[in-house]
Amino acid sequence: MTYLLDASGVIYNDGVPFPGAVETLHALQSQGPVYIATNNTSASPEEISLSLSHMGIHVPVSHILSSGLTLAADPALRGCVAGKSVFLYGISSAGVYISRAGGQVVAAPEEADVFVLTHATPAATTDPLFCRMVDHQRQHPERPMICLNPDRYVVSGTSLYPVVGHVAAQCHHMQWAGKPHDNYAVHVVAATLAEAGIVVDRRVTFVDDNPENVQAMCRCLGISGVVVTDTGLARHAPWRAQLETLDLGIRCVPGLWALYPFQKETGSGYLFK
């Protein structure tokens, strides 16, 4: 069995693992390969792996499937970036995704052939640098603008917090990479599994707190899906309503701990042996 696990909302929120998540992940790793399938482009795969290790979760860099990798893996997106000057709006460490795609990061949007967004908060819309980028792209609509993280919200505490996808959706002519888009599923997830000799079929299970992501990945790749309902986006509207429209065969569990292979079910929930 191979597992693809989302991170925020599934394994942790605000950098703190959910109860039982670390133990569950260790147990799943004992049964087969575990990959982190994340839209996190605020950090490089190396930094994501290191951050997880600080939580007691050890996932090799080769098993960190950030949506940022789509920029190099998808021939269409790579063609937009390779050999070009790229303005990065986000945290500088995300520049690794641009360099892997053959692009060169430049300091000013006016110098760029391409614009790439990897991290933003709602305050970005009043940031002079962001406004310069948007204005310049409007003057030159032939120059691609690519968002490497389609997530519009994450859960912080008990509330929803707008992130880069929310900001990027307000821009014109945006191209997207990452969950729930097929470019990520095909060129990052399926390609990585195939390279590792893993057959992409229903023996691969994708776990996410966003029902749309699970639905899209399962339809694209023909794999199994699990929606975590109580620790992330799926406990909030409108994602909660999407649970009613899931394809037959996609399971719902309250938390990652419910996948623990050595658990027993009781009338009041799940207990670890």
C-alpha cells in the first residue's frame, strides 16, 4: 500500500501535529511508502522535510511532492520559464522551484518575462511590489503569471485564513499548478510513483482535508481517496457540503489517526491498542 498524505489540515495545523498523527504516519510507513502531497510552496522540499523531522516525522526529500515541482515537471509550464527572467512573489527559498525549471529569478517585476506566485497573504493586495507586478502584467498580458499554490484558505486554530490562491484568484490570466489540477497529479505524483516502480492504481491512497482535491486526484489517476473531515477544511462550509457529492468509493474519516492499522473501533470512536 502506498499513501499520499496532505500536510496542513491532515498531519498538523499551525505546526503542531494532531493527536495520533505522528504514530499513524510511522505505522503507515511500516506498511509501505508514504509521500507528502502538499501545495506548500513557501518552502523547498528540503525545508519541508526538515520541518516534519522537528515534529518527529521523518520523510525523505524524495518523498516530498510539493506543488512547486510542477513548474519543472509539466512541459507546458517549464516551457514558460526555462531560459526566462522570472519575478518571484513569495519567500526567497521558493526560488528553487524556478531554478529547477531553468528560470532565473530577478529582483524587479519590470525585469521579468514571467511572474510566479508561491506565497501571499491578503495584505499583498496593498503591497507596492505586488501592485507593480500586477500592473506590469496587465501592460504585458503575453507574459505568463503562474501560481504554484492554488490553496485559497488554510485552517489556523479554528478559523479559515486566506492564503496565496485567494490573492492569485484576483489576478488576470492566471495559470495554476498544484492540487486539484491535473498537471500536478500527472507530472509530479504519477511520474514520481512510476519512477519508484509503484503501479498507480487503487493500491495508492490519497488523503486530504479538501474534498475537491481528493475527488480530482482520484478521477485523474484512478487511485483511492480518503477525506479527513474533522481536522481541516472539510469541517468548514463550503467544503463540508462537498462531502455529499463525493464519488462512490472515496472514504471519509474524522482524522488521520483513523487510518492507524493497529486500532480497534469502539462505540465512542477509535482507541489505540
